[in-house]
Amino acid sequence: MTERLDGRQDPPAQAAGGPSPGPAASPSERRRLGPSPAVAIAFLLPAALLLGVWVVYPIVYSIFRSLFDAAGTGFVGLGNYATIFSDSGMLTTIRNNLIWVVVAPIMVTTLGLIFAVLTERIRWSTAFKLIVFMPMAVSLMAAGVIFRLVYEENPDRGVANAILTTVHDTFSTSQGYPEARPRGGDESPVADQNGAVVTKQPAQAGRPVLIPIVGVRPEFMPDNAQPARADAAGDGLAGTVWFDFTPGGGGQNNVVDAAERGLPGMTVEALQADGQVAATATTAEDGSFQFEGLPQGSYTVRLPQSNFETSYGGLSWLGPTLITPAIIGAFVWVWAGFAMVLIAAGLAAIPRDALEAARIDGATEWQVFRRITVPLLSPVLLVVFVTMIINTLKVFDLVFIIAPASVQPQANVVALEMWRVAFGGGNNQGLGSALAIFLLLLVLPFMIMNIRRFRRGDS
């Protein structure tokens, strides 16, 4: 109501047909922005239900199931957890996981940092990033199949051993003749001595030394072997090592026949009277050899035992000794590109003024990298490192595919052992559930660490 000039008051607004002001809004309603809590709950409820069904319920049920035996009827309490730390196979599994956690994240983070720095300094950096990141487009199962072929022991099929044997053969001239042996009998000029072949009589310059060998398998006969040279003589001590076998029969023992071939690539040693090696030579394609610069005198000629060992065939990557490092190598190949991309993004965010100021002050590139680049990248490096720890704790596919069944106990990890115990033939879901909870407890601290860093926005 308002007061007029004549002293009377006007009637309220509603008496004149005006709108009613309604009840005053509460403070909480005036502060709230957006829809009501009921609408928010309606939108969050499906996701919460899925989270409960797929995450919360399995965790709770796994904890409950881990307290029972394999059949699920007998309560064993913490017995399954005690088995994890008492069984020798389980302890090997835990040891392998510790190796993974220590080695793999360090290698991935280090290589990612190196690749990220290189991409800023080389041409065709985009192509380089594409090549390094390409393994991320391959599933872990496919990567396992690839490296199972890479680690094949046969150099004709395995890329790793093909490279090793090529490098070895480049710097080694010795040719292996496994199962070969000297011609036996009293008339033979040589004899077997602890796996080596030695001449029965001392040899002297001017008289060719003949060393007949038998038992050479056809697959080990080199393609470049030429007909043996019968008159291998010279100013110094010389001779011939040949395969004393005539194809089709015939020929004379301990005599170089026209159809017999020399044995190239054999190491020949001249021994002094005290057994010391005075000189070394290698047989040519016709089996002939000659010692250069050898003083006059009589010597015993010897073919070392190494000539009769199998030629170098590389490493047994899938054996019990190297299986875990080999699988870690495959893991690094897959994840190095991921680390490179994250670290490269961190490098792009570093202020260039700090780097240029350090260079102007006289710092070398290594000092700039060690004292400025790495400290500024430490949040990103930590995120990459922790993420790799989580991935190594969960590794399953690579170990299952790369490791042959005979060496899987030596390459086993917790995630694979959990599957093998519960579903891969063990049928002990009590112990499998205990391993699942144990793995969850291992992963959980690193997940919390990563989440806190993301919330702080340090990365």
C-alpha cells in the first residue's frame, strides 16, 4: 500500500489485479546453479550401476572367494595368501614381477626421453615419431607373435639370431665341423687328443703336413670348399686339412685324391715342445695352410677342439635364462613410442628462455639437458614411470605368447599365474582370487599416486 497526497492509502497490488509476489526463495535455492540434485542423480545412476557391477562387485566377491578352498565349500581363511608366499613357484613369479617393475619402466622412460629429445634435433622427425609409435597400433597379442618369431633359435627364421650370427661370422673365420674326427689307424699321421687333432710326428718346414679328417656331415661341408691341395708346401711350415673321403668309393686312405675336397676355415696351431702356441693359421678354400714368420725348428701341428664344435648359432632367447629379458625387450618395443609422445609434449611446454639463458651462460648441451631439461620434465617423467609400473604389474599377453610352455614357469608373472591357477587348468579359484587381490594391492598405490598428480595438474 502507498500513501497518496490526500492522506489516504492505495489498496494492495493484488486488489487491483496485480500478480502475487509469492514466497521468498531460500538461501540454498538462491545459491544453487543448474538442475536439482535429483536430475544429477538420474544421470549418474547408470554409470554408478555399471561401476558397481563391473568393478565393486568383482572386488568384493574376489575377497570373499579368496577365503575359501578350490571347491568353494571349505573356509581356509588366509591360507591361500600364505600359499602365495610359501610355494616355490609363486616365489619365482613374485621375483619375476620385481624384475619387471625395476627394469621395464626404467628402460621405457629412458628410451622415451632419448627419442623425444632426438625428435627435436633431427630431420624427418615426424617420420621418426611414426616409426617409433607404430608398435602402439599393434595389439599385445600380435606383438607377442611377432617377437616369438624374432626370438626363434634357428638363424634362418629368427631375426635376432640372424643378426648375431652375421656379426659373429664377420669377425670370426673359424668354421665348425661337428662330429668330424681324424682318420684312425696306425697309418694315420694324426691322432685325437682330448677333442683336438694333433700330428703324431713333429713337423718341419719344407715337408707338407697332411691332416686327414673323416665324419664330416654333408650339411656342414662349406659351399666354397675346393679340391684339396696335395702339394701344400712352401718356405715355411705348410700343409693341408682335407675330407679324406672319395664320393662313390675308391681312393686311398691318408692320401689326397683328386675327388676329395679341402676343409676351409679351420684354425691350425703350431705348438712348441713345451706346448705353447708359436703361430696360428687358417685353412684356405682348398684346405691348405701356411704359418708365416715361424722360426726354423720342429713343431707339433694341432687342430683345436673349437674346430669340431657346432658353429655359432646365436643365443637361446626362449631358454630359461634369457626368457624374461627377452619378453621385457618386446614390452619396451611396444611402449617406448607411448613414452616418447608424452615426454615430447612435455618438452614442447618447456620455456625456451630458460634453455637459451643457460646456453648463453656457457652451459654445454649435456649440462642443459641434465640440469634444466630433466628437472623441468620430472612431473611428466614421473607420470610415465608410474604408468609403466602399472602396466608391468598387469602384463599377461606377452608372457603367455612368447614364452614356450617348457619355460613358462621361469617366465611366469602374477597376472599370468592368476589366470593359470583359476582358469588355465588349475581350477583353483580360491587361490586365483587371492592372487587377484594381491595384484590389486600391488597396483592400487601407483594408481592413487597417478590420480593425485592428475588432480594437482602437475602434468
